[in-house]
Amino acid sequence: MDFLNNILVYPIQEIPFVVITLLIAFTVHEFAHAYTAYKFGDPTAQKQGRLSLNPIHHLDPLGTILILIAGFGWARPVPVNRNYFKNPRAAGVLVSIMGPLSNLIMAFIGYGVWYLLISKNGGVGVPTFIMDFLNYFTTINLVLMVFNLIPLPPLDGYRIIEDLVSPSIRAKLTQYEQYSIIVFLVILVTPLDRYTITPLIQNVSHYFIERFAAIFSVFL
């Protein structure tokens, strides 16, 4: 037990909340990509069984394990063939952004349920594990949203930038993509993370939590 506590980012008793959250968050995120691409005419993901809410079709074992151990990870990327799109750049942006947007929506829903339970007698009578799960569900989805919008390959934020810039700039980005991936990995696995990605995720997540609280305080 001590060994597991030493290698895991999260307390072992809270791992079930994290695992359930990741199953839902990764699945909906990748489904959102696949569904959007399909609606724009690309059947590639659909033919590979990715137009599904079954986690088995989307999870990457190593990526999921790394989240528990290192605090970051990934699901299986959804294949997209831009040749099917009538307007590749506009469709590409929407396909890329729908994954992070789905995480934002899930965080909003999770916080809304948490806020509703708290607003009723301060959550008295609500099992602690439910409140813990909602906390993790909201937080992890916000982390995934912000993380995926970082404009470095292979993340969604980079794909969005690719489609927003001119073809000439896109070609230059492609030339340096392999080096950008190395830079991104170095940032993740070194102390540089404490001064770059971590504060970015924390500050943006905190901003959205404040906005959620303001919205629900008006209606609940």
C-alpha cells in the first residue's frame, strides 16, 4: 500500500474517483472529435468504431496509467481525414475544439450538481464520496480542457492554430513539429512544468470555477 501511495499522484483511496472521471472525460472528449468530423462528412473515425461512447474504443492503456502516476496522459487520438471536408480549415478548427469544449461542458455540469447539493443545507446528508467525486470530475475536466488547448503538438490547441494560420505558416509549423513535440515533452517531465504548464492550468481552472460559481449563484 505504501509503495502505491509513493508512485501515484492521487491518494490511493481516491483512485476510483479519478478512474471513473477519466473513463467519462476521455471517452466524451474523443467522441466529440469523432462525431463532429462525421457530421462534416468524414467517416474515418466512424469506420474505425470511434463514433462510440464505449470507453474501450478510446482509452490508451499507457496514457491512462501515466495520468495516475505522472499527472498527465492521453487517450487514443481520433483519426481525421481533412480531404472529406468542404471547408477543411473551418471544419478542422471545429473538430479540434469540440474535444476541449466537451470537457468544459462536463466540468460545468459537475460543478452545477456539486453547487446544487451544497446549496441545499450545506450538503448535509449527502455522502462524502459523492462530493469528492464531483470535485474530481469538475477539476479533472477543467485540467483536460486547458491542457489540450496548449498550442503545442500533438494537442488540440496546436491543431487549432494550424487551421487558423495561412497555408504558408502551416507548412513552416509542420517543418518544426517534431522539435516542438520534444520541447513539449521536456517541459512536462522537468521542473519547467512548475513555471509553465502547471500555473497555466491552475489559473485558468480557477478562473472557470469562479465563473461557474457566479452563474449558479444567480439561479440556485
